[in-house]
Amino acid sequence: MGERLNLQPDGPHSDDYTETLARGFAEVVRVLNYATGSHASAGLTCPQTVYTLAGNLSGGSAGLDQLFRQMTTYLTEARGHVADTSGNAPAKVTDALERLAGARAAASALARDLSGLQSATSGLYLPDSDDMEP
């Protein structure tokens, strides 16, 4: 990607900026996969990092519900105004809305599971060699 992403919650906003943010989201996931890709990776060497990752990813996943609702609202309002090269825009919008409903449910489940992962890893640590149980 290489471009610098400026996060501007208060705007200005445009379709180009929105698309840039979505590309940035995908790139962040790709880089996280590299950072955590092997046991020798310097990006994941202690359980506290799993705890922090789970918490941040849970929060981000929970935020997807709002994004998907906003996309749903837009498509619902645009339904009678959009066209499609196949000539079947109404059916495509209906399909998109059904998929957004599924994505909302999946994001909710993901956020819940990641929150549970954070709880499950709370308190885990790597003991010093002197602290190891025999």
C-alpha cells in the first residue's frame, strides 16, 4: 500500500476517502497476519499481546455493526435510484441487503467471541524460568 492514511473522524469525507479507509483496513489485517505469522515473530511473543489484540479486534468488530447499518440505510434509500448493467438493480439491492444482515450477525458473533478470548487470556503471562512449576 505504502500511502499514509490520515484518520479524520470529523471529516472531510468523500467516497474516495471512504474507499481509502476500507483499503487501509484490509492492509492492517494483512500486516497483522505477517506480524503474528510464526512463533519466532517479534510481533507475538507473549500472551498479553493476544489479550490486547483480542480486545482491540473485538472493539473494531463491534463497530462494524454501525458501519453495516449505515450501508444498509444508504442502499435502502438508494434502491429506486440505482441502475445495474444486468438491468436487475432491485434484485441486486435486495441481495446486498440480505448479505449486510448476515454480515451484521457475523460481526456481532465475532465481537462476542473476541471479547470472550480477551477474558480467557486475562492474567496469562510467561513466567520467569525461576517461577516454572516442576
